[in-house]
Amino acid sequence: MAERLSVGPVTPRRIAFAEPLPLAAGTALPHWELVYETYGTLNAAKSNAILVCHALSGHHHVAGWYADAPQNVGWWDNMIGPGKPIDTDRFFVVGVNNLGGCHGSTGPATTNPATGQPWGADFPVVTVSDWVQAQARLADALGIDAWAAVVGGSLGGMQALQWAIDLPSRVRHALVIAAAPKLTAENIAFNDVARQAILTDPEFHGGHFYRHGTRPTRGLRLARMLGHITYLSDDQMAAKFGRKRRPDAGSYGFGVEFEIESYLRYQGDKFAGWFDANTYLLMTKALDYFDPAQPYGDDLAAALAQARAGFLVVSFSTDWRFSPARSREIVNALVKNHQQVSYAEIASPHGHDGFLMEDPYYHTVVAAYLRNITT
Amino acid sequence: MTHPLKRPDFDVIAGWMKPGERVLDLGCGEGELLMLLAARGLRGWGIERDPGHVLAAVENGINVIQSNLEAGLAGFEDDAFDHVVLSRTLQTMRHTQQILAEMLRVGREAVVSFPNFAYWKNRMAVLNGRMPVSEDLPYQWYDTPNVRFFTMLDFESLCAEMGIVIRDRQVLDERGALITEEPNFLGSLAVYRIGRGG
């Protein structure tokens, strides 16, 4: 995978924090660890650092590949690298696996020091604000007072927004991509069906499936199939699958018949094979709770008033999970406050997943915005 | 929309604004006017529909919001801006009255510039049986983005009908020189500063 524009082989790092992290839920994590990766070089002034926040199923492996697994390319490798929109020749880029995740940071599969058993369902529900505080501790450890930019798509974009609100002096720019200022009832409804699929799987064992040597793969598979539908657009599904049938399809039965069924089942199986069901529950709950305007009388402009960052907000035309109108809510609140903001609406057939795709207009806008950031 | 390199109307527009004021530029293109105003100490935001122009405006460090003006200015608060500018764009819009009303809702005052269809050369062209093509109307009839063709008198009559007050008016010829005599005959481009009546 010796791609010309890749950051090349990368190595994840682990950092342990002995200072407890207070959580929105009222409890605290006594001892916790984060797994992260960095690309590029931190300058002497430590003013060229960009934090990349991940979405529901993402992690710290954002760009490059692993020497022992060259096919394992970072999930946003098309965006990050030398000469790419998030240019590692210029910026020091940090990817981090959030608390509650299943890629090495402290999460439900980690041993609970109180019991000596995996946390499982007892792992505290973490919020976007909690993640921001945890990421800030990582910034402290790296000697980064203020990020040149915090960047994220979907749930990652929500973290960028929360950063700008919670720690205004530590974020110079926020790139909020394919996000929303809060979930709608419909968004929460989809998340709850996904959670119910997991919670009602007999192999879930109340979240303590690790000690039973099993995994609720059926529930997790259904959750992912449902979620995956919301990431795509109707147009794209029609173009890619339409009503095409499998060559070996039977009929008047309940087997795999239409191509879309085959595709979704494959995606569900693949995901259920590696993702942690408790993490899925936690991530969807963090989405549901995300509502930075709520402590400010449901006034998003009031919540954003204290932000000092410049903003680039990006949406995708066929995204119905977090539609362009939801991004405009963020833009309108910023304009109301007379804050620095640019907004691009990308014409894309890819639905919510558009933020992960390589699109010339999308990528050049991000590149142009970041080029104007002083380091 | 093309944006000719020479924009003498920008000097007129900038002359009506003071440092520290907030400006919304509708159809801001690559952000030329907002860059000029930023250099003079104003704070600006632009609205632009064309992706190429949005990209250029981002490159120019302008606050640009990708949006279609025909959808109005919903989402922007009343009195959010000191000035709302619509330069050389009104003639390309279908919802003429709606955008004028919206500009004076979100802005304390508005600036509108447009090619004057009654400019003598345009009249000559029509008298000679052809649609006018000039510095300020640089399109053929079959490729023009303009959908409304109107004169200074037409615009002033619409303002009166809508209760809009004309606070200032500058008229330029094709070379960008100020016209004072017979503006609706000698003026190729009209620039108005307007406000709410009453």
C-alpha cells in the first residue's frame, strides 16, 4: 500500500491518566487510558495541531497503515496525508479513540478495577462533553494549548462543535461536517430500534456477555443493518441495487433475494464480527444526549456565543440523517452572533456517508479553508 | 454571473459604509467586495450559490454561505446587518419583491446595483431591432442569466409601491464614470442605497 500521498506506516500509542475524569452522568472514571495516533510534526510553538474526532464506529486509526497489516488503512486516509486537504506536511494531526470505544481506549471491555471483571453494561454512559474533556487531557499531555482546528464528521462534527463551546480558548477553528446541533425524534427513534436489537439479543446477557464467552452478534448485526440504511441515500441505493436480484435467488420465500438484502446482511455480518455491542449502545446514547443548546434555554446561538473559533460547516445534499437544513441551523446561529463561518453544501449522491467519500469540491473547500489557518 | 475585473460600483458601495459595520453580500461571487470592505474595517458575510465561487471565496478568506437566494433569507434574524448588498444580481432573480423585502428585513439598509435597461445605447440597440449587449449587459439574449429587464424609473416606481425609501443614488456610464445629468438616459449601471419607509 505504498500510496504516494499516504502518511505511510503508523503506530498507535497509549496514554494512561491517573487523575479521575468527572462525567456528565455524575460518576467519574478513576483511571483511564486513551489510544491515539499522530501524523506530521508538532511545530516548536505547538500551534499546528489538528484533532480529528471520530463518528459512531470510528477510532484513532485515521490515516496511514500498519506495518504488520498494510491493508488496514485509516478511515479518513483520503482526507489526511501529505498534500491532502488535512495536510500532514503542514499540520500535526491527532486521531483518538473515544472513551467507551472498542479499539483500545478505556471502554466496556476494559477491566473494571472495582470488580476485576470487564465493565460491560456497568461502563458509565459517556457524553460528547465527556469526550471533549478527555481529549483536552490528551492535548495537555501533548503540550497543545489550543488546536489549530478540531475536525469531525457526523458524531465527530458534534465533538468539534462541543469543543468550540466548552473550551473556547483551546479551539481556533472548528470543521463541523455532516453534523446536526442535536438529534431529532426520528434520529433517536432509529437509534433506539438499533439498541433494542442488541438489548433483546439473548446473547447480550445484560451487557455482561464477555463473562459468558459469547457476543450478541445477531442484535449487533440488525443494529448495523438499520444504521447503514440511514447512511445511504435513496438515489444511491436505487442506482447501486435497484430491484436487482441475486443470480441464485429463489422466489416466494424469505431467503436472500434482492441484492440490497445481500449487501445489508454482508455489512451487518462484517460489522458484528468485530464491533463491541456495549460500545454501540454507548455511542448511540452519546448521539441522543448531544444537545449543546439545552443548558442555554435551547438557544443554540446563546450556546455558541462564547465560541472563539472560526467555523467551516459542510453538509451533503442527499444526507437525510443529518440533512443540510440541520447544518444551516448551526450556520444561522453563528451568523446571528456575527461569528466567522463559511458553509458549503456538497452535491453528493452518497447520503450521510458523503463525508467519508473523495469528492473534488468537498476536498478542495476543506483544503482551502485549512490553508488560510495560520500555524 | 460574471464578475468583471473593473467594478467601479464597489467604490460607490464602499463609500456608503463605515468601519465596524456589518455587511451581508448577496451573490458575493469570489468575495471581491467583501475583501475590499474588510480592508476598510468592515465585517462581512457573503451568500453564493455557485460552488466554484464558494471555493474561491473560501480561498480568499471570506465568510461565505452556500445558498440559493431565490429561497430568500430565511434563518437570518431581523436587523442582523447594517447593510445588505445585492450587486448586479437583482436582474437575475425571479422573486424580485421578495428579495427586496427580505434585504430590508435582515438589514438596516440595503444597496442594490443593476444594469439600466434605459441606457441610451440599449435604447439604440432595440430601436435598431436588436437586444442590447454592452459592458453592463454582456450577454446574448440566448445565454443571459438575466430574467428581469428594467430601468431606473421602473425600479424607483417599484420602491414607491413597496414603501421603500431611496436614500442615495449613484449612476455610472459604461466606463465607470459618474453620471449626473439625465441618469436614466446616460447611466449604464445604477447603484441605490435604500431603506424602509415610515
